[in-house]
Amino acid sequence: MLGKTLAKIDRFYPILAVVLIALSVLVLISLKSVLSGLTTSSEFDPDIAEAKTKIDSENLTKAYKAVFEKEVLKLNLAQ
């Protein structure tokens, strides 16, 4: 009986070591790909986005007035 138990224990640890090594390799590969994606996404190429933006101040003023200077409807709840 003791021989069967020791044989099972002796097989368990090498299998556990192989599984843990395989999982650690998988985690390292995943971490490397995530960090390389973050590095790539943080790089900015100024040639892609050219600075040709125009701000129409008249339309901006109209929009500001439409939002902040509109009449507030007051409810008369005393009726």
C-alpha cells in the first residue's frame, strides 16, 4: 500500500513542474505581447495627423449662446 502511494507522489511532482513551467511560459508570452502593444500604441507619428484645423469663431459664439443663454422654463407647481 505504501509503495503505491509513493509511486503516485513521485509521478505527481514532475507533472506539476511541467505544468507550472508551461503556464509560466504562457504568462510571459502574453505579458510580452500586451506590453509591446502598449508601447506601439503610445508612439505618435505627427505625419499622420496634420494640423489643419480651423475654428469658426462665429459658429462657436452662436453655439455658446444657444447653450448658456437660453431661457429656463419655470414650472408653477402651486396650481
